[in-house]
Amino acid sequence: MKALEWNVDPEITRLFGTFPIKYYGILFVIGLLLGYEIVKRIYKSENVPVENLEKLSTYLFIGILLGARLGHCLFYDFEYFSKYPLEIFLPFRITNGNWSFTGFSGLASHGGSIGAILAIIIYRWENRISLLWILDRVAIGAPVTGAFIRFGNFMNSEIYGKPTKGDYGVIFMQNDLIPRHPTQLYEAFAYLIIFGLLWYLYKKTNLKSKEGFLFGTLLIVLFTVRLLLEFFKENQVAFEDNMLFNMGQWLSIPFIIGGIVLLILSKQKNEVVI
């Protein structure tokens, strides 16, 4: 099998010759909208006012974006952003007093996950709705959003895998001419499978009545997949080369433990009806 040569320009165009429009940003938005539509369908099926979801979506959008940005700056590039903290929140790089638009080029999925959870907690605190009920429903749409973000990473030729040591894989020609594991695609399709699993559990079993079970399942399965796929990825930053596990793996472990705790707490005496 011959390796696929991948040399797509991440930029589609530039507005006014300055502001880049990228595949990543478009796919990110598509992922958010699809996740929203899935959860919206669930709300309607349970006769929950969609207006509740619209407000929650605003919290989630802000939480995901801020969490992902802060996660990247704190977990992967703290040394740089501790010197230039303004660049954490502004889509510009400031060099010798000159400002150049770059967009938010660093976003960390673990940070986005933390931001989403915190956003739901704040929303629940203000609206007095069951926290686990919300988390279980949002959990079903979340993997679809994650999948499209990884498709965006593929279009950016970033977060790619280690060499396949054969003539198969993908050659990310903007980086080198070595066939590599397309780990972005591995992860994206794994997330879509996880969505299918959660959708099945929600529609075909009574597990949705066990508050915390679906969200706990998401945490265990998704972050176990993430932990395992990291073995096939190139490290994102140099300091990871001297670590037993890379940053993505270490950050995945607390999520997996949290998922196990939720499954234990959600256990009830009633048998699951399939």
C-alpha cells in the first residue's frame, strides 16, 4: 500500500489580505454545531425546552474555547506564555512592538474538556438542574465535536503520528517526506464510534436513567483511546521526550479515574433492560 501524500494548504483564503480563513476553524465550528444538534434532538425527545440548551451552548462555547486555550498555554508552552501573557487571550503575536494576526494557534483538547465541564457546573449552579443529567446528554454529542476537531488537525498537518517504518501511512509534505501514522484520523474515527456506542446505550437501554453512567462511559472510553493513541503520536513539545508518558497521556489518566468513579456511583440495583 503506497503512502498518501498530503500537502493541503491549511488556509482557504485571507480576508482583506490579513485574516486567514482555515479549514481547522470551519471544521471546529461544524463540530460544535453537529454536537449541538444531537443534544437538541435529545432535549426534544425528552420534552425539555430547547431554550435551556441554547443558554447552555453559550456557556459551553466560552468554556471550551477558554479552556482549550489556557490548557495549551499552561500544559504545553508555559515558559513562553508566562513571558507574554497577553498573547494567551489575543489572537496576535507581538514581536518588538509589532502585532501580527495569527489566530489562536494553540488549543489543547484536555483543557477544552475541563472548560466544558466547568461551564456546565456554572450553568447548573445558576439554573438548578441536575448536573449529571446535563453531563449525560452533552456526553453523547461531545465525541462528534471532537472528531471534527481532529479532522481539522489533519487539514493542518499537525498532531501527526510517528513514522510507520514502511511505505504505508500519510506523508505530511509540509513537514517532511516520511510516511507517518495519521493519528488525527485514527482519533477522529474512534470518536465517531464512541458516539455510536453512547447513542445506542441512550436509545436502546435504560442506562440513561442511571445518572452519570453515560458521562462516565464517555470519560473512560474516550480518554483510554486517547491514552493509547498517544503511543503512536509524535510528542508535541520537546520536554515530553524525557517523560515516561507524554503530557496527553498524563492528562488523560484523571479523566479515566473520574469515569470509573462515576460508573461506580451510578450503579443501581435495577437490571439494565436492552
